[in-house]
Amino acid sequence: MLTNSQEAELKNRIQKEFTYKAPNCDKIDYAIASTSGLLCGIIDIVFVGAPGESPIGDSVDQFANKATEKFAGILGWDSEKAEAKGSNTTASAIGFLERKFKVNYDQATTASVDGAVPNLSLKNHHLKSLGHSPDLIGLFFSVLNQFTNTSTFISNGKVITVDTETNELQGGNIIAKVFCGIANWFGHIMSDWTGSSGTVGQGGRGTGVPIPFYNLLLGLNAGEFDKNKQSIATIATKVFEEGYDARHGITMAIPVVINELIIRLCWMIRARFSDNKEWKDCIPTESNPELRRMLCVGQGALCLVDGADAAIRGGGQVITTLLRVNLFAWTRFAHLALKELNAWAMQGKINHELMDVYLDQEFEEILSSSYARNR
């Protein structure tokens, strides 16, 4: 049992170390965060921009092409043979993967699904076909479609399932078949994320796969935007058709990551050398209220620059404007802003995340001490 003084001491420690607190940021913290955000915003508008106009995007496209070739090479594709034939090596690698990882849900036009999916085309079937999404949604529907010989699409707020030709998965039992379905999904994604072999072979960029969870926007058949009164689903589809795919998603993530690294590094240096904290207390996690506020301010500044640039260059055209919006920056800012609101609402209450970190550290120290004694 604890004495009254021990109980009071424990309560004071919990209140001091393990509760949500208001951030104690000073002018330097805000200056660091806002400056980093503004600089990364400039990087975003100069080097990211819109699909097809991005210097960084060109490098990311080349990286994606090389990654596809490397993956195909691991599975047996011969690059030297393709070069000897004078073929486009990326197109050859894509073709190899297309043949190796065939799926039954790869219909690309409205006619191929007997009119069940309106406005389905070569430029948007990777978006509308749920099995082509490089996320958990895509994995689930890919395996489901392969098992049930169906194709599942999302279009104009509706989820549409059509029957397809029989596609027998390899494997002698259910577990083996599931594994085969997962491998087939991943291999097919790798064949599609840099475009089709035909388009790339003709020198085009090709239509890749969507940014993870982007196709959920096609479920929002609501709103009337621009002069054509288009819904969110229609606008999201047209934005994707202009090259707003996973490769552009990687490009957009670069200034966001740079912003995070700068702010976290500066906070860590200040915590160590200005506040004289131990290195173990300088780990830049979002559970620290000052760092969380700095990250929110920094990403907010990036979004401010990005939004202003998109609005100015968009010229009032919704699709042109959205092509310049950094979805990753706005998603990250929204996430941080929600955390800030939650911390404000929970101020003075127990922060279970901090408590878990502390308990994990204590447990590791106990294990280390026990191991040292038993050696």
C-alpha cells in the first residue's frame, strides 16, 4: 500500500509527465516551423507542380521504370535480350509482367463490361477497378474477384460487380490459393503502375495506378462544381486521367517529408543543446506537444503556399487547380490539426500514448538488467 505522501507524489508525477498539456512553444519554435513550411512550399510549387510539368516527377517516373525493370528481372525477364531487339526496356519489362500476372478483372472499356460501368476507358480503368488500388482495398477486392470470377468497379457513387471468365487460382488448398491471389495482385500492380506496355513502348508516360485510397472519392457522387456542374466523383476521375497517379503521389510526398525532417531535426537540436535534455528525451515523436504544434504550423505553411499557387495558376478551373494541389500535404496537415484539436479537448487528462512509451522503456530496462545479471 502507498502512504499518503507516496500517493500524492505519484499523482503529481502523472499530472506532470503523462497528461495532455498545452504546447509551450516560443517565437523561435514558430519561426523554425513556419520558415521550413514556406521553404518546402516553394519546393512544392517549383519542383512538384502538376503532373507532366514536374522536374522531380520526371525523376520519380524514371525511378518507377527502373523499379519495374528490376522486379521483372528478378522474375526472369532478360534486359539484354530486349536491348538486342532494340525494344523499349521498360515496355518490354511491363509486357513480361502483364503476361506473367494476368487477372480476370482487367476490363478497360464500357463495352468490355456490357455497358455496366459508364465511361470506363483505358485512361481510368485502373482507378475505377477496385482491384487495381495499391492499398488494402485493392488487395481485398483483387483476391475476392480472383476467387469469385468477378470484377468490382466504383463509379459515380456506385459499387458495380460484373461476372468475368473463369480464372482458376493455383494452389492445392485455400491458403495456397489466397497466397497466389496476393502475389498475383502485387505482380499485376507492378505491371500497371508505370503504364501499359503499348503506351510506354510508343514513348508515352502511361496511366499508372491510383494513389492509395484515392478511388474512395469516386463514391462521392455529390456536389455541382464548375460551369459543367460536375460531381466530386467525376472531377476526381478527370484529375486522375491527367496523370494524378501513384507516381505523382510519391513526387508530392517529397516536400512534405523534407518539411517533417527539418522541423524534427531542429526541435531535437534545440531540445538537446538549448534545453539541455538527455538524448533519450530528444526523440522527436508527436507525443511531444511542442513538436506536434511545430509540425502542424510547418505543414500548414506548406499548404498555404501550395493552395495559393494552385488557386492562382488554376485560373478558376477546378480540375486545373486540383492538379496542382498537394494531396499529401493537405492530408498530413489535416491529421496534425485533428491531433491538435484532440490535445486541446483532452488537456489535463491522461495521455495513454505517453504512458505506453514510458512503460515500454521501463520494461526494456528491466529486461536489460535481468539479462546482465544472468550473464
